[in-house]
Amino acid sequence: KSSKYADQRKVFDTVGKEVLDNAWEGYHTCLFAYGQTGAGKSYSMVGYGANKGIVPISMFEIFERIKG
């Protein structure tokens, strides 16, 4: 894999976690995927198979926080 490769967990940890933390603190947040067709926006947001995207990882994290 290229040194520029980032798996879905790394993307979440780098971008999504901070957005989720801010939302958890009561701030309005938005994570927007923008780019050329075929660039991987849907893959980054939703993922594929076992490599879950930012949205499913965020949902898991939200319910883990609720469970405490």
C-alpha cells in the first residue's frame, strides 16, 4: 500500500472523531464530502464490507457513548 493510503478508521480518527466530539458537546456539525465523480466520496462516507466508512463508525461511536 502507498504511504498515502488511509484506511477508514484513520479517516475517522483524523476527521470524523473531532466532528463527533463537537456534536457531542452540543455544537452543530457537518461533514461534507466534495469531489470529482469516482474520487471515493461514497466509499469514505459509507465504506464497503468490513471496511466501514465514517457514517457507520460514527453511529457505532454514538451508541457506545450512550451505553457509557
